[in-house]
Amino acid sequence: MESQKAYRPNVSFDYRGAFVWCHVGTVSPCGEWVEAGDTRWRMSAEWFLSEAAAKASKADEISAMAARLNDQALQLLQLAERPPVD
């Protein structure tokens, strides 16, 4: 039987957009730990049993960042329409 993998998602933003990536580990036989090499993390709600579910969990964070960027762009466009202040 193959060991169960677990995935903890992370998101990074740069000029290209959002990049979602995962820490990957193996669930311990007791189910309380996720292990990867010499590192061990406690199994918690931030870990998922599928990579797709882990990545999908970052959708709200990416959506919130998109909304902030849209607001900033709108503010900049509005500034361009204002006459200069003397």
C-alpha cells in the first residue's frame, strides 16, 4: 500500500500573477504528522489530501489580491483625469 501524501498550499505574487505551489509530505501511520525528509509538521486544517484541493483553497486569497489591484488601477486612472494641483 502506498503512503498517503498531504499538500500544504502557498501563494506567491509577481508581475506575472499568482503562483500557487505546495509543500508535499507523507502522512505518518498514526495520521498526526506530515513528514518530508528530516522535517515533520503536525497534520492540521492547512494540509490537504489532494494537490487540487490544496491549490483551490487559495482561490479566495488570489481573488482578494485581484480586487486590491483593480482598486489601485482605478485610483491611478482617476488621478490621471484630475487637473494638476498648483
